[in-house]
Amino acid sequence: MIPVSIALFVKDIDAKGAKLWMQVRREAGPLDGLLEFPGGKIEQGELPVEACKREVEEEVGVNVPLEMFHQLKVLRYDFKDRSVLLNIFFSNFSDLPTDCGEWFEFDYVEKSKKYKGRLPEVNYEFIDQLLDYLKRQYDANCLERVWQK
């Protein structure tokens, strides 16, 4: 099983939904051309959050402070050619370049369904879970607590 960390960047959270930053994946394989979040393999001796930070620096070119990453969940997923253990983090860091990715709108009702066929299958589950979590926090007037350590 391959340990992996990924970063979901979120902004403009309101009563209707939020925006998530994604990139188009470029690889020789079945995920080529799909929208995806920055991330990659965890190196030997590296903590999942450290891998998340490093992968964002490598893929996006920005240095996000470690304390801005919040763990959403850990999820095992079996692709046809490999099994991964996804360490999924989210952050409200929003100063991201638009030349290698862009912000996509998600609403709390439709959630990830609007992007069906444009994302790796595993992403739908954790995107929907993040949106459910953000909506609960927004509705309870507790959104600021989400970003506290």
C-alpha cells in the first residue's frame, strides 16, 4: 500500500457552498486529464502533513505553513493497478496561482455530482464529506473554529 498525502484548498465558504482549488492531472495513465488536488507519496521518515506541505511546494510552487493544514480523514482506496492510503488535509490558504490550477464552485446540495466524470472516483467521497462538514460549521456559526489548532 502506498501512503499518500493530498491537500484540498477551500475558500469563499457561505450558506450555499464553497470553492475548491484543483489542477488538471498530467500523467501517462487512467487519471490523465482529470481534475485533482495537489499531493503525492509520503517519503521515508516524513509525517503525512510534512508530505502534504512538500507536495504543494513542488506541484504548486507555494509555501503553505504546516499549521494551515487540517486533517480531514485517512482513507484506503484500491485502484486497478495500486492501493493507496490517502491522508487528506484541507486548508483555507487561498493565495494560489491560476496558471497551474483554478477554483471550482461546489454547492451543498449537488456537492461533487456536478463534476461526475471529471474527478478520480475516490475524490467524490471525501469532497462530499468536507462539504458536509463545512456546511455544519457554517450553519452553527462555528466556521472560525475550523481553522484553529
